[in-house]
Amino acid sequence: MNTILGLGFILTAGLFSAKLIKRIKFPAVTAYLLLGILIGPSLFKLVPEGILNSSGLISNIVLGIIAFGIGQNFSRYHLRKIGRPIIWISILEACGAWALVTSAFLLILKQPFYVSLLFGAIASATAPAATVMVIREYRARGNFTDTLLGVVAIDDAWCLIIFAISLAISQAVYTHMMAASFLIKVFFNSLLSIFGAFVLGAILAMLLSLLYRFIRTQTELLIFTLGFIFLNIGLAIWLHLSVLLSSMFLGAILINSHRYSFKFFDALKCIDSPLFLLFFVLAGANLEMHILPKLGIIGLTYLIFRVIGKMMGASLGAKISNAPESIRRYLGLGLVPQAGVALGVALIAKSDFPIVGEMIFTTIIATTVIYELIGPLCTKYALHKAGEIPEGH
């Protein structure tokens, strides 16, 4: 099968597999991952080599678009609206999963520190798509629902920052450069990398705002926005900065600096779906099936301790911010799903750590499928217990 034919097959098969799986109330991302596993090299070998070799390029583009969209949640209006409880809950549930998963891998599974730290950082991510789908399907409304939406919207931003710091520390440990002076250098390099990503995002956001006056049509706006996202991704790679952070800062600064900034984000909605489909199918295709039997206890530990960390962190954040009892008890259940950003940072770990990267990536894909299956059910239960699902739904 040639590359063009393969792309056509993936897009068409992905569309109809998503339609099929939605009949049993599961999100489309689950269908894409399962399709990728089926047609990938480990099973039916239907994905052309040329497409598999382009996984890195597609991944960078899709992650750049995802992170750009995450930046939209940092508008001044949105931050004022979501308020203090959501900031506390989102920070502590992300850090709770990070700390608990890292500790479990280190103390229970006796994994190396750098491996434990990477798993912990990836655990902090939450996928908002499944949660939003359940809320819409059951027409849930109320304070609990608004808080849950605010937390899942901002959660991935904390994940990107946590992962950037964890990755730098893990690289230092992996290379056995553990001297105190070197660790201090790594810490400051991490801060410098975050600052560099901020500066890059800020410069491009200002340029984008200035040049917007020359844009006349919706088609020009789409090309213009995509061009700047690609420029950001390319420059971040060239300057050895985080593609995810620079893209997020580009979106965050743009949403606060331009009167019509929402138009840039709306322009991408007509083209992001096929890119996301390709990203998730290729993520599934990259699953190393021969590693799965060895992941039993690792996958189970990750599955359990991530959820416990999310629930404990969310509950603590709700308590500190004096949120209602229903939020303290049940909001963590709405944070179970995990997909896009987690898979993206797992791909980075796979690239940077060849020896253990396959194990990390395969574990995250396998657990993502499980999370995307049980996540919507957990969210529905939480909304029901909070009393925010109308009668008849």
C-alpha cells in the first residue's frame, strides 16, 4: 500500500470506526487507538512505512495545535470566571497524580528514579474531550459541572510545565550527572527553557496581532494562523525549546492581546479533526504489542495510583478553597480520562530515552485505552452523585 492510499484508508476507516464505537457510548479517541493497534506493524501491518516514518512530524504539528488551543483557556476573562477553587484544585490534582505515581513506581515497583519521575509527570495530564462529551450528552448544569469544566480546561497546562521540569531532571539522572552543582544547573536550565518558550510565544503572538490587519477572508485567516503555529513549532525545535510550552504561550498571549483573538482559534476547527485522527491512529500503530505481557504490574500500578492521586489532590484543593462537599467528594472522578497530551509527552519520553521509552509509551497507550473506556462512566457517576443530571437523562 502506497503512502497516499494509506492516508485515505486511515482517514476513512477512522471515521467509520468512530461512528461504530459511539453506538456504545465510547469516545472517538478509543476507536482511533484501537484501529491503530489493529492496522499497525504488530498485527495486520496495513500502515505504510512512509506514514509510520512521518509519525514524528504529525505528532509535532498536532501537539502544537493542541497546546495552542490550551492557551485559549488563559484569557483574563476565563481566569476571572473560573475563580480561586479551580486554580487550587487543578494544581493539586495534577501534582497529586505526579507525586503519587512517582512514589509508587519508586517505592513499590523499585523502578529507577528517572523512569518513576517520567511516569509521574505523564500521570498529571487529563483529557477534557471525554468529560465534555458526557456533560453535553446528559445536559448537566450547576456549580459542580462548571468547576469540573474549568479544571479539565486548565489541567494540561500544568502537565506541560511539570513534564518540562521532570524531563530535564530525568535527563540529568539518566546521564549520571547527579552532582549538586549540576542539578542546580538543570533546574535553572528548565526555568530558562520555560522562559525561552514564553519569549518565543510572545514574539510570534505580537507579530501575528500586528499582521492581522492584512487578513481579509476566512481562508487567509486559516493559512495565516497555521503558518504561525508551524513557525512556532519549527523555531522551538531549532532552538531546543518545548514545542508544547511555546505553543501554549503563543495561544495564551494571543488570547489576551488581540480584540478578535477568538477568530484564530475558531479558524482551526475545520482542519484539526483529521489531524487528530491521524495522530491517535498512528499512536495506536506505534504500540509495541510484544511488550504488553511484561506491563501487567506496571500498567496496573499506573492505572490505580494516578486515579487515587487525582482524587486526593482534587479533594485537598477543594478543601483549601472551601468548595462545596460534592466537589470535595466526587470531582476527582471526572478527571480519569487521559489521551492527547499524555500520548504526546509519552512520545517525547520515547524519543529521549530509547531504552525505557518503548515501555513508557506502550504503557501509556494501553492505559489510555482503559481510561477512555472507564472515564466517561466515572464522570457520569460523579455528575449523578452531585445531582446535576436532569431527570430523564
